[in-house]
Amino acid sequence: MATAYYSRPAAANYHSPSSSSHHKERGYRLCDTCGAVETPATGRFRLCGGCMTTQYCSQDCQKSHWASHKAVCQHTSSQLSAAKQHAVSGYSDENVAKYLRKFTSTFTDLLSWAGFQALQLKRCPANVRQQALLVELSFQNSSDPMRRFAVKGTYVVPRTYVTDADALVAADIQRREDRCRRAGGIGCLVVIIQCGGVSQVMPVEVDPPSKISWDERDDWSDVLAHFVHSGRPDFKPVSTTPRGIYYG
Ligand SMILES: [Zn+2]
Ligand SMILES: [Zn+2]
């Protein structure tokens, strides 16, 4: 069975274009309990030390989440350590898993945006519950840490590709979906990043349609491949709003 684990959750288009440079460097971070967004005023969110994946605005939120998070937390860390046991064609999955995590956090904005475009969520928000974006990568063995992977292919797959394969991850996606929709959002977009036998599931909580300012782009797959190939983490989506065109 392929190793699949949860990667750090993200938020798509959280708030309309902002002049703050804060989120551009780090991506949007959401508290996994209350949904609060990390801003310079909130201070840095804390990561769960078990899975290094979920994040919290406060110790209280971390404590109250533990009972429901425990199972998926242990699952994520066991999947990560399982990756250490395998070796595939000369490089170990442990390193691939480590590099993939780094890749996902570096390219969070780009991957969220690509998933949003691939599923055409501006036009058909309901697709978020049916489909997922699968990004297949190849390992480049480059000495440049920003260019370890290249995009081999992109596929829109049924979301059951993930949810049928892993009940714990399915339950966690459902929890995010419910919370996101209660807050007026579309739901939880699923982006799968896969390289060889290792894959990551990145959940992205997507804003309500009224707040989505990203322009629709049919060339998202080329844009994705280009930024990954060039090792450029500075991707900025184009948004046309009544106040003008924004890059980022
Ligand atoms: Zn919180
Ligand atoms: Zn955890």
C-alpha cells in the first residue's frame, strides 16, 4: 500500500487581497480548532508536536482538540515513520516524504490555487465535494532544494480516491468541511501530492464564493508546472475586483 499522510492544512483566498506581506511568506495558517487565522497580531501558531501537521492559535485550542485529533495524529506520524522503512530506486522514501512536506509548505499558495482552478470552483463550488486534484511529481535529485521535484502530471480524480482509502483522513476532511461550511465557506478542497509510492493529502478550506476574487484560469496546469520547474515560491494569483486587478 502506498504511504499517504496528511500535510499541513491551508486556506484558499482567505480574506480578499491583502497588503500584508505576512501571509505571502508563510501562507495562511488556520487554527484547527476554532478556525482563527494567523496574523501578525495573533503571534505564531503552535504546531502539534506529534504529527507536526495541525496547528493551533492557543494552548486551550490545542488541548480541546486533542480527543478528536489523537487518532489522525498517531496515524500521520505512523505513516511518516513507515516511509522510513522503505527504499525506492536509490533514494529513500523517508527523504522523499521529508522533501514533499517541504515542497508542500513552500508551494502552499500555488497548490491551493491550482486545486481551486482544476475543480473550477468559481463556477461550480459543489465540485469541491466530488473531486480532488492529484499532482504527480517526479524526483529530480537536484542539489537546489527548491527544485527537487518536477510536475509529471495533473489529474482531476474523484475525492473518494482519498476518502475511500483512509477512513481517518476521510473523517478529518469531513470535520473541516463542516466547519468551513458553517463559516460560510464552500468546503474542504483536497489536493493530493504524489511522488512514487509516497503521497500527501493537503486539505484546503475554501472561502465563500462572495470572497473569492481569483480570476479563472484554464492554463493553471502550465502555471503550476512552470513555477515548480523554476523553483519559484513567489506565485501570486491574479484577482480582478471592482477596485482593480491584484497580483497576490
Ligand atoms: Zn484556536
Ligand atoms: Zn497531531
